[in-house]
Amino acid sequence: MMMATSLLVASCNAGTGKDAESSAAGPVIGKSDIKIENGRMTPEALWAFGRIGGMSVSPDGKKVAYTVSYYSVAENKGNSEVYVMNADGSENRRITETPFSESNVAWIKGGSKIAFLCAEGGSSQLWEMNPDGTGRKRLSNYEKDIEGFAFSPDETKVLFISQVKTVKSTAEKYPDLDKTTGRVITDLMYKHWDEWVTTAPHPFVADFDGERVTNPVDIMEGELFESPMKPFGGIEQLAWNTTSDKVAYTSRKKTGKAYSLSTNSDIYVYDLKTKQTVNMTEGIMGYDTNPTYSPDGKSIAWLSMERDGYESDQNRLMVMDLATGEKRFVSKAFDSNVDSYCWSADCSKLYFTGVWHGESHVYQIDLANGDQITPLTEGMYDYGSVALLAGDKLIAQRHSMSMADEIYTIDLAAGNAVAQLTFENKHLYDQLEMGKVEERWMTTTDGKQMLTWVIYPPHFDPSKKYPTLLFCEGGPQSPVSQFWSYRWNFQIMAANDYIVVAPNRRGLPGFGMEWNEAVSGDYGGQCMRDYFTAIDEMAKELYVDKDRLGCVGASFGGFSVYWLAGHHDKRFKAFIAHDGIFNMEMQYLETEEMWFANWDMGGAYWEKDNAVARRTFANSPHRFVDKWDTPILCIHGEKDYRILANQGMAAFNAAVLRGVPAELLIYPDENHWVLKPQNAILWQRTFFEWLDKWLKK
């Protein structure tokens, strides 16, 4: 139920996502010195990990600045700090130690300064400091928070993001009711993901004289539309041209019902001299996002989806010749999605990351040779971002099911040799025993081959029998690749002596578009049979205790759990559903992004002549509660406006009324994720207490 996201990397385009709550002030939170007993991952150990964030390469390619976020469970807060290292990973040092969460680092002034965002003083503003952390200086004094920024190539201007008000409050309409909390709603999209929509992000351009940011101008002034696009868009959705006189930005110029029904965003270019705006992608009906000009200024690249209303359409890498207007689909030979990308220095190539067969790797597109695509990396990893370092080197972030993000280089001149630069969590890995991750291919009920990841407990003994968990992926079209999660972490499940079975069932990217699209309009169909294939095949192994099988998942994975609870034929002994859809008819009317519901459900439940919609709603999990016979834990956040919390509460109530053992974990202050440290620890403890109760008796 969500769009895929990646980390933001300077000089490259990648989506941004929400992370755990950060503090604007309070104690300085740094690297944890936690001692881990027995070499087993625990919730506390998981939250002791430093989380590498955005990074930026100095203009000469010799240094890298990056951020790391740390969390305190006791304080229930997070904080991010800045590190600087040489491009070979040497002389890596932390240059900030404050409680103010420095973020969004970028090199300016020829590499003599690092610009960053910081809330020191009460609001998020633009600052600079020396590469050793000294000489901190505030550059902006804007009246609202600055949420992202990019200096123009000549550094005479700065592009930044800030919220503008789009809805008048009830108290403004009735000044004598200044304490009222009621909202009068007149159109759709009044809520989105986890907020009541009253503002929209806009791009501003301000002057910069080397000392101060002044004279900000809203280049979308008077418009109610958003740029970048909520909820995940950041500065990667905006870009300067090479001559510092134009700004490309991403916007879906719709509001209300029209916004709720369409994914048609476009790339617009604003001319600072003429004050005119041109739509560069008019006629392309799906998402167009993340523009980047080529270093020579002759072309612009961006990510594009073809079909309106389909948020999981193929994410294509496009290039436009600015002189002729010719558009090319340059990633056509890659039958999957492009997630992040960057230009080569000579503009002859593009580098991108994309998922294929459960792994996300770095690829090269040779623009001068028929857009030929060549893989540059391999192995059981996910590369979450890529940027140009210097010469024939790329810099990227990489993770796997067994390791959180670290920074690596890829030396193209040395046969694409990969070298690790950061070792942020080495002190934790040295204390942990990770379970083996295995790739298996299984034959599905319709004769197709399906990749399934199997994660084994540390010190796995094949002569023993282990309780086993089927993991159901969300999205529904998010890959089960080599991802590392701080909640759905397979290694912590394995550390609790569970075998984890994670299939790339029908409807996931990385296996061609036909496989990817097979879930839409068929929620109760082949994708569910694929789940049964995965768990039934694993249950044949002598070390899998087929009498102690569990099933867990979130979002579409939560829907899957609720659906499987009514169809599993006593395979499972315990279920856990997080933020799942229980009643499809209510979900159709409760969710906010109607394009998603219309595409994936096939239409509204009242469309009696719509065969796809009839099939969807006939497979609503609530229709099969009479067959529920297995203990179930329901988890939900009340700030989840994508799948409302009443779905989880209704499922829990149904189980109790049916006499099925059930438990409900409800969070008044969490959204579609669990972001606060103590809430996350409670999630893990409740998760394993439930599984242990029913699978380890």
C-alpha cells in the first residue's frame, strides 16, 4: 500500500521516506555501546544501530559528508549527526555533536563549507560549517521551516522547500470560535497518509550572497498544488539547470477529488528570467518525477510512469534532448523499475539502481551505444542509491537482510571492484550471530518459478525441528529483495529461533511486468496460491515443524494474513496482521488515494456489472470470518489514514466474537509505520510474545 522509497543522495535522484521521530532539542544522542548477550539480535540491539542517511561528495571528489541517525529508547527520541571522511574511507570523523539533528548535507563554496539543515533556534533553517565542524553559521531566517534545499551551480541562489497554507481553518472563518477543533470538509484529499491536509510544499528561490539567504520567492505562488509531492517527495523532485536560471520541479497540478483519482504528475520548468513555466512532460499520463539536468546542460532525465492511476506502473528512466524536444525511454531493456539514477561526468552514460530477482543492483546505460544496459554489481545485496564520486568511481549505499546501510565505492576502471568505506555498526555485528540467508526457486501452482528467501536461525541444526513463519509482503507491489528493516527484520525473527519464509509472490517487481501486474484486481487469486506454495514446500523439510507454522505481514501483507486466516485449512497455528485491510468495501471508501483503490480493486463495490470489482470485493477477508479458527494478533496505528485503524479493531472484534484467541495492539500516535523508539520496542516484544505463546508451547 505504499510507493517504494530510497535514500536521498547528492547529485543523484532517489525518493525520501519517513523515519523515526527526531528531536529538535534535548540530550545529545550518539553511537550506542550496548553489550549484546548470547550473540542474538534483540529489539534493543536493533535500535542501537546507527542509521546512515543522506550523503554528499565534495566538488573535487576527495571527501564525502554524510549523516547518521541515532536513537535513545530511554528518551524516546532520535538525533542525526554529520560525518566527513576521505573518499577512500580513511580519516572518518564525526564533526557535529549537538541535540539539533543536522541533516541534508551539501558541499558549497568549492568544498570549503558544508551546508546543512538544523533546527537550532526553534525552526529548521539553512546553516553552514567548516568540514571539521567549526564555524557554524546560520544562513537563512525564513519565517517557516525549510525542508530541503539545493544551491544553484553558480551559488548565487538557493532553491528550498517550505509549506504554504492551502486551507483556511474553522477558527479563521469564525473568529469567535478560536478554540474549536472541528473541520468542515468540502472535497476529497482532506487527509493523506498521516495528516489532515492544510498545507502544501512549494519550491522557493532565494538570493545568496555568500553570507545570507534573502528575498525568497515562491515559484508556484497562488497555486494550491504541491511540489514536491507528498508524502515521500523531497529535494530530489526539484533540480537546477546548469546555467542557474531555470528550475525543474515535479508537481501534480490537481486538488481534491481530481487529485484523489489521478497519478498524473509532470515535470515543469520555471524560467527565473521570464517568470514563465513550461510543462516538459505533457501527454505522459502517469507519474513523472525526479528531474536531473545532464552536466553539459543539453538534456534532462527523469523517472516516468506511463499510465494514469497506476502507482506501481513501470518506473522508466527517460531522457529529453532540450534542443529538439525528443524523448527517449532509455531503460527499456530493463524489464523492471528504475529506483535512483545519476549522470556520468561526460553525459555518455547513466547509472541507476533497480531490483531484479530479489536483489537491487547498480546498472549502466550506454547512451551512445543504443542504450545498452550492463550490470555493474552482483551478490545478495540491495543498492539503495548511486552517485558519481570522481573519475571512474561511483559511490553508493548498500544493505542486505544481514546488514544495515553502509557506504561503498564501485571502481569502474578496476572491473567494478566494490570497496566498503563506512563501518558504522561493526561494533554490533562483531557481537551478533546472523542467520544464513538462502535463495530458493519453487514451482507455483501454475507452473511458474518463484524466488523465495529462507532465513535460518543462528547455529541452525538441521536435525532439529523449528517453528516457521510465512512472511507476507506489503505494497502490494513492493519487492521482497535484500532489504533491511528496523521492524520487519528477518534476522531478529531468526534470532528468536524461527525459520522465515519470504516468497516473491505474484505482484512483486523484479520478475518482469507481467509478474508484477498479476496482483491488481486479483487479491484473493494467484498471489495467495503462491503463499501456499512457499509454506507447503518448506513444510516438506524435516527441520520445519509443520505443526508450528505462523503467518505474519503488514499493509497488503496484513490483508494477506486476514485472508489466509479464512482459507488456510489449518496450516497455521498463529497469525499477526499489522495495518491490514479487513473489510474491502469500507477500505474503498475510507482510503484517500482513490487512484490506488480504483486500479487495484478494479472499481467501486457498487459497480455490479464490473467483473473485476465483483471478484475483489467477494474476496474481502471479513466475508470469511466464519472460517477463522486460529489465534490472531491485530496491530494498527490510529494515525494511519491509508488503512484506517477501525480495520484492525474490526478484525480483533470479529475474532473475539467468534471465540478465536485474539489480541489488539493499538497506537494512538503512530501511522502506517511504527516510528517512535519505545513504541517500536513494544511492537517487537508483543510480536514475539504472541508467536512464542502459540508456536513454542
